[in-house]
Amino acid sequence: MFELFMFVCIIIFLVVIGSFIPIGNENSTVRRLPWVTFGIMTLCVLIYYGTLPAQAGSMKEVVQSYGDLQKFLDQNEALAADDDVRNKLVQHGLMAKEEAEMIKDQLKKNPELASQYETWLRTAEARELREEFNKKLTAFVEARKGSVNYRFGFAPNGEWKIYQLITCAFLHGGYEHLFGNLIFFFAIAFVLEDYWGRGVFLSFYLFGAIAACIPFIVSPSTVPLIGASGAISATMGAFLIRLPRTKIKLLFWPGNILGFLLAKKRLMVMVPSYVFLISYFIENLIMWYFNRKNAGGGTAFSAHIAGFIYGAAFAGV
């Protein structure tokens, strides 16, 4: 009963926190124009819309090669009995680890079936199918690697390059991803730039992007890391330490832009930054805990956590 109560409390907490976004703070007067903040926001927008044509072209090739591979696997389900095939699918994010383990366990529980598959996997037919599988998988992987997100996002499976520690923070997966990040960023960043100066703030932000990649260096994902949210979380951690009692303006956000535009009332509240920012950090810890086994995409909660901790430590120093 207690576990159920705690689960309900967590759900309510996540719903409440996730329904509000910061759109500003009470320190609206600054001594100098926040050119670095504006520059980062502008660069993110220009890169997003500037790379859309290239993204569309590469995505067409990715979708086609993925469709060919998936159709082939559907027609040859017996290949899933091959450990090498399953491992490659997991490695490239095309099969969940849990699904691969489940197939392995099923074969262990049914020795007769496992023996039949082992015999079949040694046949010429199975060897030809494996060769065909490897060709189609390679075509898909190469098509995916050619996309902007794979070349300049933080590459998966430990294949990252040093410049991707920075470039990944200027790529976004959609307009809601982009503008959602920028709204969070502007609400916090311009005050820190005013306090620290442009040079210090720019260095802080770029190192925040690097810090957000650390969890993906330690435990590589199967998809590239993109987005400014890790570096933006660094600004939120710094704001919490530097200005814990400064009030942040929060806007009720009913899930998406369309819902916001159709909403009849736009609820706004002012809360001390420590209330919202600590709640934001706890929310990300909870979401990371429930999604920690998912290395194949979605929101990078570990990047948010790493960025936030770095930002708080930087401001503390």
C-alpha cells in the first residue's frame, strides 16, 4: 500500500513539474546586453533550419534501408536465434537488450528447439541469410552515419570525436525540442551572463555542453546525443547556487504548442528559484531512474543531471 502511495505521489509530482516552464525571472534589468545568450540562441535556430534540407535527404535513405532490413528480418525470424545477429541489432539500437535476453532465455528453456536452431544455423541457407543480413545492416548503418545528427551529434557506441562534445549542443530533433530548450535557456542565462561577463559565461556554457556528454562517454548510447538541454541544465544548476531566492516566472504548458495556443487561460506564477530548480533536478533523477536501461533514444536525463551538477559546482567555486 505504501509503495502504491509513493508511486501516485511521484506521478503527481512529475505531472505538476512537467506542466510548467520557466519564461523569465524577476531580474529583468541587466547592465549589459546578453550578446552571448542571444548568439547561442540564434546559432541554434540557424543550424536547425539550415540543416533541414540535408536532414530530409538523409532521412529518406535511412527510412528506406531500415524498411528493407526490417522486412528481411520479418521474413526470416529464425535468424533471431543467432547470438551474433541479436548482438548486432542491440548494438545499433534495433533491438532492446530485454528482448534479446528474452529470446536467449526461451531457447535455454527449450533445449529441443535450441538444438534445431543450432543445426539450422550451420546450414548453407543460414550462412547466406546471415550474409544478406550483414549487407542490409551495413547499408542501414552507413545511411544513418551520413546524417547530420550522426556526424555532428555525440556519436553512439563510443565512436565519438572530440569536436562532437560541442557541436552536439547546437543540434535539435524538432522545433518543439529547439524552442523548448531556448525558452528554458533565456529564462535563466541572461542574468548569469550579466553577473559573470560574456567571456566567462561563454566558457561556462561550452564546458557545460562537454559535462553533459560525460554519462554517454561512460555508458555509450546506441543513438547520437543531440540538443542543448545538458548545457542549459548547467545554467539552471548555476542559477540555483548563485541566485537561490530569485523568483522565476513559470508558465503553465499543457503538453505541446498546439495545446498552449488553444488554451483559454495562460496561468503564470512566480516562485523562488530553489523551489523550481530543485524540483527540476529531482524530476530528472526520477525519470533517469525509470529510464536508465533505455540506451536507444528518448530524453537524455543523465545529460541533464550531469550538466546541472557541473553548473552548481561551477557557481559554488
